[in-house]
Amino acid sequence: MDSNKNRPILNIDNAEYYIDSLPDEGKGLVNGLRTADAQLKMYEDTLKMINIGKIKMLEDLKKIVENIEPLKK
């Protein structure tokens, strides 16, 4: 029983499977899903950084236009 304690488990629809018992195609798909998760995390972090930069640029632009007379409508 202890030999199964450290085996990685896949959970799909509330059913569990030992990853090392999957056929090669299944193992490849698990690796692909892990890669996709890592890429999503990386791009989510990138989007957060872009948003922080965008907020900073807007703050800087607001400071620049403080002393400029806006258009009258």
C-alpha cells in the first residue's frame, strides 16, 4: 500500500487514476495539460503586468493634462 502513496493521481469527473498506469497517449495528454496550465499562468501574469503599466501611463497622462485647458463644448 505504501508503494502507491507517492504515485501521482489524476482526477477526472470525481474518478481517480494513477497517471503512471495510463497509456502513453494519456500520459502525453497529462503533460500537455500541465504545459497549458503553466502557459496560462505565465500569460495571466504578463497581462497583470501590462495592466499595471497601463494604469501607470494613464496616471502620468492625467498629471500632464492637469495644467492644460480642456476643450469647451
